[in-house]
Amino acid sequence: MAKQFLKGNEAVVKGAILAGCRAYYGYPITPASEIAHAAAMYMPLAGGTFVQAESEVAAINMVYGASSAGERVMTASSSPGISLKQEGVSYCAGSELPCVIVDVVRGGPGLGNIAPEQSDYNQVVKGGGHGNYKVIVLAPNSVQEMCNFGMLAFDLADKYRNPVYILTDGFIGQMMEPVEFPEPVTNIPEKPWAVKGNDETSDNLITSIDLDPDDLERHNQKLQQKYAIIEEQEQRAEEYRTDDAEIVLIGYGIVSRIIQTVVDELRDKGVKAGMLRPITLFPFPKKAMEKLTETSKFFLTVEMSNGQLVNDVRLAVNGRKPVHLLTRMGGNVPSTKEIHDEVMKLMRLS
Amino acid sequence: MNTILKKSTSFYDVYERRPGADKLTTTYCPGCGHGVLHKLIAEALEDFGVRDKTIFISPVGCSVFAYYYFHTGNVQVAHGRAPAVATGLKRAHPESVVISYQGDGDLAAIGTAEIMHAANRGEGITVFFVNNAVYGMTGGQMAPTTLVGQKTMTTPRGRTFENEGSPIRMSEIIATLDAPVFVERVMLSDTKSTMHARQAVRKALKLQIEKNAFSFIEVLSACPSQLKMTPSRSKLWVKEVLEKQFPLGVKKDISAEFEKRTFARNVVKNEDIHDILNIVTVDVDSEKIRQYQDKPINEEIKVAGFGGQGVLSLGTVLSEMGMRHNYEVSWLPSYGPEMRGGTANCSVKISNKKIGSPLVANPTILIAMNRPSLDKFENDVVSGGLIMYDNSLIDREPVRDDVDVIPIPATKIADELGNTKAANMVIVGALIAYKDLMSQQVILESLGDVLKRKNLVEMNRNAILRGAEFIRNLKK
């Protein structure tokens, strides 16, 4: 049994190193700091670099440099730190630089608190920085997935030359669970476009500037085509007991674990409930939503934010079925009882 | 010896990247220092034979298009961030030659943090800092180096000390740091000063090539367009006016005694990665846990007490031992709004079904190590659950009559063993014995793998045994 019991924040670093990531640049912030701690511990031992940057802004720009150099590189932060990184993420997207960013979301706005929220959905899933760009967003709901997505994120980043986020929260980052670790990857793709300080790459240019409007529009159109391919090919979702579900609960990350318990309770009572868990937030799992929109009576979105996820659910459902919303904010996590009661109330009303 | 003057091979012959019809000249205005400094750098790269190894970082401002000209690897970056990007590049390719090229607004205003810290880390890069006392490309606004009295678009009546402070001398500031090896301010005003600047450029690059040293060359330069002067007048202004505020000279030079710095990384084989990451294989003798394999278990445990009582590690030991019995387990520390006033708690779930939420709201087992914990969580325990509490510290009994209650003087027992901190393991022993959740033998055998402090393993084994013994005596 090759299992290890560890924190989500540590698992994501080990996953990244197994994926061939050899550079970490970051700034400490609760509740993401264990990611920096683990990277500081293991990166140098694994033949990589760890630098504690002077700021979140510097950290993402070090990532920009390492990615330009062709390295698999990551950084991590929590909500206010992600706000600061957004300029650099926009540059990475514009220059088509692959990188992995972990956001362990905490309560906001402003200084907020260090408890778990999901209120970064808009600032991460919708781009967040300036310009017409999108990032791939993975939402793990277990420590095992923190490791697995730590690996998957690099494959997606390299495949599409695009930043990839792992969007998680204080609970998934702080909790400990057993993890089974895969073998380290051996087939990291070549990056002939990178700038490596050698003759073969001395004609390469990493840039996001294009003064000519027609040229910049063409670049933007090319990016949109890439995002369309990502939407077509990379939707991921988990369905739980949805086969004959009349009521579909939707939530990602930690919320999906609570929903799963509620679905079991409801099923025990004979209520035909099921869960859709978006694993990719961009691309949003529209295909899975399409099928459930046909078969279900109504949806209940549960999120630890002020109705951010529900907007994507509503876009997918497009008015064909009622979409309800249950939110908690400020670091409070919805209990199984309150979700359960909300479903019972909605059933009486419908 | 006859020298044929020709364009350096570090420049492209034809500037294909430059838009428009003119592919042979630069975008720089007559009299501008950028073109001259580009030339000095390009010739040095050619002479030292490092053009192919060079990565040139184009900043924001007029030199944003340096990549039109330099036939090197090129990376264009955000305003102020060149030294941070340079850090990422140089650490990835320690053998490359990385040039971080910035203007005054870029380096000394929006990018102050990045240059200070790259310098302070002594990154193996060469920084060229073009100081022309004005924002050129952006349209003639005040720079951090704009002189007091100097009129710009944002100081229409002239910069004042009272409103804007005085111009920053970056070379002097950088020279106060330990790591930079060579810091010099030069100017591009006339042939003599340009030839001197050439020497500084070459020395700085040579120091990177040979010793991976951080150098900082500040170049006083003219911007005739924004100074609204003729090229020749503006060059004179650099010498007669600008240089008065920014004295030329070597500000720091420790190159002679500086030993080559390496950023070389460990060379690691893929098959060693698991060991490096401390990924250990847990071997469990299935015979020893056989009787627990089919036992229906679904415990939701809340462990609470003072910080320092080992509350969190009590939880992790239970979870890790659960994992060694092939149970599903999760552990969540108190964190966020729950964590107030020096108390700590954690949620542990041990089950043979997949675990939903890791948060325990209504525990089947409450372990209370102090009075506030009992007060806070007693009412949350499910009917028919268990409250195990340390009655050597808690001076009241639980009032619930629909739950099992086990008082145990855990701290007192731990004190008898010689270490108060072992109270948490006394509880582990007692809980395992009372609920028969796991094999005591497996726990004792694997305790050494689970505990971080190996010198305390034996003492903690004794604590577990004493806890179990307490329960056995209670059951008699």
C-alpha cells in the first residue's frame, strides 16, 4: 500500500514534482503557505529551484521567466495574493506561456479572513486580469486530487501553452487524507518555442505586445480558437447518482463532498437526488449539464460565494429548468442539514 | 591594423520584426542613448562570443522593441518586472547570459521592489539602467529621476521637493547591498564618456560570463524628444545638468575578490524522486488487521483542547492508524473562525465508506482535553455517542445523560510517565481499547513511522499502554 497521509497543500507540490515541475516561485499567505513550505523543502532536493519572491507580483513574473525558459513551473497563493498576480497571469496568457497556479481561496473581500470560501470563482474562472483571455481551471475535492491535478495541470498547460489554475479552498488545502502517488512522468514534451540561452533558440521571442490592431486582433482570434478547442475537448465532471435524478445538486470542491452526503441521505428517504460536480470550471462541463437539463426537474447550486458558479449553471440551463441557489459566505461551510432542508423546501414548492 | 567598421553580428542584419517598410534603421530618435547602448552591448556579446547564449529582456518604454534588433533569445516583459523575469530565466539556464534592460520609470518607480530584491539575491544577471530623467515613450511624464525644477507633462510647473520629493540615485542605493559585485554610473554625452561607458558595459558582462556576478550599470542618457532639445544640446545637458544630480563613477566593485557563484542544481534520477519526496510505502500485515476488515465503522471524532496539548497530533495519529487498518480517513484542523483564544481542535473521520465532508459538526466521539472544549462541544455530540474527557484538568462532569461518558486522568497519567505532553497518547490508548477500533499491536508497531520525534516513541508507546490499561481496569 503506497499510501501517505498528508495535507492537500503538500500533495499538490509532490504531484507537481512527479509531473516534472522543477521551479517554484511564491510568496507566503495563509491558508496556502504549506505549499511554499513543501516546495522549499522538496524542490531543491529534486533538482529544482525554490525562491521566496519579494511579492506576489514578482513571483508570477519569475514564473513568466521560468516558463519562457521552457521549465515546468508553479506558484501558489490565496485570494488577495491572486488579485496581485493577475497582471502577470494576463501576460502569461498573452505570451502563451504554460504555468500552474494554485489558489487556496480564503474569505474576502479585502483582508476578509483565512477561512475557506469559493469567492475567487469569478476572478479565476473568468480570466481576472486584463484582456480577452481564459485559463483552464481544475477544482479538486480531495487530497488525492490535489496530487493528481498537480500532475494533470502541467500536461494541460503544456498541451495548450496556457496558464492552468488549481482552484481550491482552505479546507482541501489544510485537510489530511491518504494519497496514492503515481510514478514520476518521463515524457515531458519538448518546447521548441522556449528561450533557452542557446543557438537553436536565439531566434525565439516571447512577447505579448502587438501595436498593429489587425495583428493583435488576429492574435486574439487565435487565442479564442484555442479556447474553443479547450471547451470542446477538456470538459470534466463527476456525476453521482444522476441516472434517474429528478433533483440535481451542483457544487465543486469541498462543497461537492457535503452534497454527496446529502444525496445519500435523500436517496435513503426515496428522493431521487443526484450531484453534478464540475471538475473543470473552465471549460464548464456544458455537455454533462445538457443531458441533465433534459432529465431533471430542477437544479440546486450550492456554493461558498455570492452566486458566481450559479451564473455558469444558468447559462448552461438557459432557462429550460429552474435553477436555485444556496450560498454561504465569510468562511462558513454549508452543513448537510441546511442543504437537505433546502431541497425538501424546494420540493414542496415545485 | 585596419579595422572595418560594421554592424555587430549580435544585431539582425535586417530588422524583419520591425513593422513597416524600413527594416534597416532603429525606432530610436536621433540623439537617444538607447541606440548607442544597444551597440555597446551588441559588440561586447560578439567579442565575448556569447551572442547565442544570451537572453535579452525587453522592458516597457522605447526599448520595448529591443527584440527587433538583438539576434539573441528575446523575452518581452511587463513594466517593472524585468529583474523578476530575469530571475526565472537565469535559474532555469544558469549557463546563459541574461540581460535585464530597463528605463528609469520601469526600474526606479513601478519596479523598485523587483530590482532591489534581484540585486539583493545577487542573481547572475547584468542590469542596464537607462536614466534619462523622463518617461520617454509614455509621453514625457515625470520619472523618479526627474530633476527638481524640471518641467514634464505631470510637473508642468517643474518638479518640487515638497510635492514629488527629490530624484532617486539608484546606483548608490544598489551599492549598499551585499550581493551586487559591480555597480557603476556612466553617461553617454560625448566620445570620451561613451568610450568609458563601453568599458563598464564590457566589464559587467564579462563578470556575468566568468563569475555569474550581478552587475548594475546606470547609463545617463539623453531624450531629446521629451527634453525638447536638439540632439547635440540634449547630450550636453546630460553632462552639464543631469550629471550634477547623478555623479558618475564606480559605486561598488568587489569583482577582484568575488568568487564564481553557481546556481547549479542537484542532478537527480527519476527513480529516486519517490525517496526524495519521502513517499513511503506502508506495509500492513493483513493478518493483524483481519478482525477489523469487515467491522462496520463510521466514527466522526472531534478532538479539542488547549494549543500545546497535542490535540492536532492526537487526531493525525488516529487517522494514520485508521489508514493502516484500510479504513477511509480524513483529518481537518481547526482553522479560520473556529480558531480563537488559544484553543485547538480537529475533525477526524474514520469509516469504511467513502468520506463526504471532512468537517465534524456532530461527533460520535468527543475527546475534550480542557474545560472550554467540553463546554463548547458537549451539546453537539450525537445521542448514543461518547464523551471522553481529561478529568485531571476538567472540573465538571458532562451533563448529557444520553451519551457514554468516560473520564480519564490523562494528564495525571502522562505526568507519572514523566511527560505531560504524552496525555494525548494516553487518550489514544484508551479510545482504541474502549471502542476496539483498531489493533493495539499494529498501533504500537507503527508508532515509530507516524511520530515525527523519534526519541519520544518509546514514551508514547507506554502512554498508549497506560491508557488501554486504564480502560481495562474500568471494565473490570
